[in-house]
Amino acid sequence: MCGILGKITFAGEHEPPELFDRAVKLLEHRGPDDRGTHHATFKDQARISLGQTRLSILDLSSAGHQPMFSPRSGACVVYNGEVYNYREIRGRLEAEGYEFTSECDTEVVLAAYDRWQDAFVDELNGMFAIAIWDRQRHRMVLARDRVGIKPLYYYWDGRQLAFASEVSALVALPTLKLEVCQEAIRTYLWHGFIASPLSIYGHVRKLVPGHLLTCDLADPRPVERRYWDAADYYTDPQHFGSEEEVLEALHAELTEAVRRRLVSDVPLGAFLSGGIDSSLVVALMRQAHGDTVRTFTVGFSVPKWNEAPAAKRIAEHLGTQHEEFYLSEENILDAARTIGEHYDEPFADESSIPTLALSRMTRNHVTVALSGDGGDELFCGYPRYNSRYLRLFRPVSAIPRWLRQCMAAGLARWPRDRVRSWGAVLGFKDFAAYFLHPRIGKTWLYPGLHRDCGNDDRLMELGREVAAKLAGCDHVAQAGAMDVHAYMVDDILTKVDRASMAVSLEVRVPILDHNVLQLAARIPSSFKTAGGELKHLLKVLLSRDVPRPLWERPKRGFGVPLVHWLRGPLREWAHDQLNSRESRLHDWLDYRQLQAMLEDHMSGRRNVARIMWSCLQLACWDRRVTSLRRDCLAATGASR
């Protein structure tokens, strides 16, 4: 696993090597084992800089150093991720006469590009963010994996193209014009994350999963092209004669996905929460792994939040070498105050706190860990997929919209928050608006909190795009596909990537192997929720290896008691953060609404902990990047 950074300047100022190298160093947590850069000038004085920090997983020798150059074409690659089928690809290329000097997948990625050009991504099974500078054709190629496990941001202003694994590295390039995107802040406040392709900055975009971007020196305008889309598989359901047929196909794909992810030249283990997804991954590891599997979990002193005892029982049943770490209130509160330092954009999923703690503890023992992420989105694990709320859409939508809007206006004046929330939903335009309405921002409570009170919501736009493609599918399938395209990528996978990479831990997600996803998308919803049971298929598979009494219990999120903290031990910290004169928070948020929110929560009138947490993380992000940008500009002056 690695961090990558690159920049091409077509016109204007280009950072000197020492400043670019300084920016690369900011990615050192993603790859502490090695660091490399390359700088060159091309025709018409176009300049390029490429950098990478390496976490050595395969071929720990210097043969895996990046930037890496092709001996055949001279193409140069910087690359973050793992390609699990690199040995098969290598064998095919060797049969055609290609020669290799290392045992790492990077060299295979470069040779695959030489052989198949842009179509090389179709051959890769893995998680990756790849940048290839094709020196012969004077073009840059960026590629992101199909599901979006690895991040890739890019900047374009008409004169410069820059890209990075994290926005923080772009902030450290002083020639880039970075202005906060108000639409991104609005989406963030409503949902707790920034939906792709938006980023917190206007000129910076996330490369959407399953996309390729090319940029030619002759016509320097980035062109994006989709090479894979999960929606294509939801619209092509597969016929299965029985549930057993579904289970056998699913078991075969999951087993192969886990097997692929056990290839490593460094110690390897797995997260084990005691839930269905991680337990199934560990059970499949036990079947495929010749040695004892190492598992890791984090526990809390409060029983309501603690899944460690369940994880321990499952570990004992499966015979793993199990480690557990209990978080004291003191160290978890300290983590709450500092979690924002590890996220390069505002990010409000509070489960990032225990995720970081689990990653840190796991990294003390292994360098690679498998996780069960993706099971909820692919196999209907969230209550909203099988809830009364989802089933009510069809009868409620039969009511004329004008009448629903009148009802919504009346309910908006109701004193009870739950009733007012229904009022905010009733005027929905379509299923995307119904399913993806703001769950965090509660716009009906503080409608003027964000000073830019526009109605744009990138998440809603994305939901409508997915719904249009899946027009013939049932609402359960549409809801799952929306989450796969947005929530899973920009919340779940972002959380895990930043938390694990903060401590230089590589996390692999076998349930999100694209072959598993393609199969899952084509399985009819009736199999996934058979008998009204959420995640039915995974439960049946797990019960073959782990008795149901060991894991069957109400679903718990990997959460923390925010309500209690913000009214108790984090009260003063929250007040200071939201009222700091050094923050730009009050440029974006209405001060009176912010104070009303604080007072409502602290007094116990309302539980608005998640909105508060969103505002707090926005303030923490601003303080961090302001300091980083200031240091970067100071270094610019010193270098001249």
C-alpha cells in the first residue's frame, strides 16, 4: 500500500523539486518503507513531477521502488494498492516474451499497460489508484479500482493537472488554487461525507470508481471514461433455481476472493467484530489458510457498545490467535478530539474513532488485515432495506405530490422532531429523494445553518442517476445500488482507508472483490431477504461454520456514545471548537443557528449530536488545512 502524488504544468509556475518532495513526505504514513520522486521537462516546456511513498507488501526488496520505468516503452508508474491476480497476468505476458526482474505487482501493472494500453485496467483484480506517464505518447493515464477502495483525487484549472491519494498533499503544492466548494459543505452537513466526484475544493475532484482519466500534452484537457459500473449487473438479474444454487455460487466466489487476498510477504491477519461479515471472512480464511489465523478486535467498557465478548467466542470456536484491546474512556476521548487530523476532508462518521483504534492495535502485530466491509450494502444488511419505511414508499407515492407537500408544510410546524422529520420527507420528488433524504443534517431543524442555502445535493443527483439505470428493478435493489455507488465509497471505504493508512496498515476487503459484487448484484432481492431476514444469504453461509447462537443478535453499528460525550467530557472542547475566532466556520455557518443547536443539545431538549459532530469535524479540518497551507506558503518563500 502506498501514497502517490503527481503534477503536470502546461503553463505557469511549477514547484521546485524540494517543495514537491516536501508534499510527497506528507503521504509517508501511507508508505513508510520507501520514498521516491521523478522530475522532468518535456516539449513546449511542460514539466512533470511524480512521487510515491511505499508500504512494502510484495517483494520487499528495492526492486519494487517507485516511480518505476518500463524497459520496453519508458512509461513511468506510481501506484497505490494491490493487484491480486498479478501472477496470472504475469504468466500470460511471459508467454508472449515479456521479462520481469522483480516479484512485485507494480512491474506487472506497467507491463500490462505496455501490452494493452488503456484496456489494461480490464485485466486487473484488486484495489488500486494508478498513474502512468506514457513518455512515448506524451499522455498521463489515471485509473481507480472498480469499487473505489483506494482514493484518487485530481486537480485541474486549465493550466495544471495534479493528482494525489489524499487532498492534504495537494494542499502542500502552493501553485494550486484551492477554494472551498460550498456545494460540498452542504452535502457534507446533510450526510456526513462528501459524495463523489465532489471534493471539499472546487478545482479538486475525486476520480469516480471504475473510471479512467487521460490527459494528452497535445490537448491538455482531462477526459474521464467509465470502464466498469456496478449498475450494469443490477439490471441483469440471474436466474437461480433454488436458494442452494445461490449459496453454492456465492460460496465459491467468496472463497476465491479470500484466497486471493492471502498473498503477502508480510504478517497478515483479520478484523473480527463478532458480526456476520467479519466472522464469515475469518471462517473462509481458516479454510484457505494453512497456518493459524490472527484476529483482532477492540472493546469498550460500556456493555451497550461492546462487541468484544462475542468476537472472542467466535475466535475460540474458529481456533484463531485472537487479540483484543479495550479502550478506556480517557484514550477514546483523546481519540475523539484528534480523529480529524487523519482525514484530509471533513468526515463525520464517528465510527472512525474505534476504527482507528482497531487499526493501530492490529498494526502492532501484522501489516495486512482482511475486513468484512461491503456485506451490508451487497446483501441487504441495513434495517432500511427491509423496513416499514422502504415498504411505505409505493403507497405514499400514490398520494398526489401537491397534497403531500401541503401535508409536509403542516407537519413542519409540529413541535415533535420525529413528526417534523416526516414532514421534511413527504414532499419527495422520487425514490432517490425518499431514500437519500438528509439523515444527519436534519434540515427541518436548522434550515439556515449553512449560509449558502441552495438545494443542490450531489448525493441526490447520484441516486437519481442510479435509479434511472435501475428503473426496472425493485426498490430494495435500487436502494442497495445507491449505497454501493455513494455511501459505501465515500463513507465506509473512506473511513477504513484513512484510519488504516494513518498507521500504515493495509486493509483488504474480499466481499468487495468485483466478481463477488457482480454476482451479488445479479442475485434477486427475494433471496437476500428471504423470510424477512436481513443478510439472509451470508447468515446461512456463516451458520455452516459458526453456530447461530454465537453471532445471532440485534445489529450494532461500530459506534460511540456521542450524545453522552458532547454533553459531558467533550462539552468544553466542543464549545471552544465551534466558537473559535481563528476558524472559518462562521464564514460558512450561521452563528445564531450554530448557537441554537449547541444550546438545544447541551440542555437536553434535542439529541443533535451527529449534526454537532459534523460541525466539529468541519472546524477541525479547517484548522488543520489552514496550518498546513500556511506552512506550505512559508516554505515557498524560503525556497526562493
